[in-house]
Amino acid sequence: MKAIDEFRAGDGFKLRDKDAQARGEPDKERLDQLLDEISDLQEMLYAERQRKVLIVLQGMDTSGKDGTLRSLFSKINPMGLRATAFKAPTEIEAGHDFLWRVHREVPKAGEIGVFNRSHYEDVLITRVLGQVTPAECKRRYAQIRDFERMLAESGTTIVKLFLHISKDEQRERLQARADNPKKHWKFDPSDMKQREHWGAYQKAYADAIAATDAAHAPWYVVPADSKPYRNEVVARLVLETLRGMKLDWPPPDKRLLKLKVR
């Protein structure tokens, strides 16, 4: 079974049916091979300058979005990578529709774009904190579906990854941040407050994934309690996505066929 199928949210998705635990032993050598092939295909995408790839990374605090990015793109040409981290909206951003600031950051032709958090925050934290009504949340699901369909029809291949960790694993990672002076900069006291809403966030994620999973913008649920296993699964998913694009080198300029460098 391909990772593209094994971890797909799909029809009848229920987050409670998905396990955060690793399903096998990670293999460092295999991961290196996956990353090498991702690097080769990313260079083809960059050379082609026709299509784009958008990777959406979502997950609870400490699920490993930053670590996943460091691992996944450790071997690629940074010229073809566009990474964006979405924080709380600024006053100017909040004065526009919720997708305004997101649309500005989508990848251009030849790029792999990564959203570390994304437009989905506007149907997650806003819902949990009661900043949007249930009716508005449903409208936003529909607007997200339309937005992602427009991107797909304009040449963007979309892959959405939910890094799924357990509540116990989050507790251990938060404690590790509190105990290690080198990780204090990562610790945000508000994370403890958000942890109190664990159940509400799980429900918000489950509903958002189920409402916006589509063939042109699929969701994958990645077991993330094990960091090495998480990194390998994400690499497999991204590689299979790139392979599915049937990338190739652009045809050479005919003038090069007769060129003799002196």
C-alpha cells in the first residue's frame, strides 16, 4: 500500500480512528534515499517553471511542524522553496477577508510552498475560542474549498498534512521545553492554556479535515508521536505527490544542440 493511500483522510474520516503512534520502525538510510529523490524532483519542478506545489502543515502545539520542515527540505535547493509561517493576523490583515493574507503567499511557478499553519487556523482557533459562529465556520469551509480548487485549477498541486500527536506526548514535549534552557525560547505559556481545550481542538480538526478533504486538495493524517517516523512518512507522502506529477526536464533550446563552447 502506498503512503498516499495509507494515511489519506478519505471518505468517512474520523480522527478518533487514526493512531498517533508509529506503525513501524523508521529507517535513516531509507529516509536519506527519499530526500535525495525529493531533491531531484524539486530541481525538475524549478527548471520547468510551469507548476507549483503547496504543502499545508497543521498540528497541535509541539506536533513538530518546524522539525518536519528541517528534515524534509534538508537537501533541496532553497531557491525553489517558499516557506510561510502564519501568526495572529495584523491589524491590516484582520481588516480584510481571512484568505487575503494567505493568497499573497501561495507559491509561484517552479516553487514548493509550505504553510506552517495556514488558512485553517481561521476554522480552528477561531472556532475553539468562539470568535466565529458555527454558521460562519461552515461558510469558511466552503470558501476554503473554493480557494483550493481555484489553486488546483491554476496549476498548484496541494498536499495537506495533519501531524497527529497524542495528549500524553504533547505533555512530555511541553515539559521538555520547560526543563531545557536551550528550549525555553520555544515555550509559550499560552500553550498550557490551549492544552485545556484539547478535546475542542480535536473536534475542530476532525470537522475541518472532513469538510475540506478533496481529490484536488487531499488531507493526510501523519502519526507524529515518533519524530523519526513522522519525518519518514512525510517524506514518503511528498515524494509520491511529486512522482505523481510526472515531472521532467524542460526541452533544451534548439540553439544549444549546435553550440560549441570555445
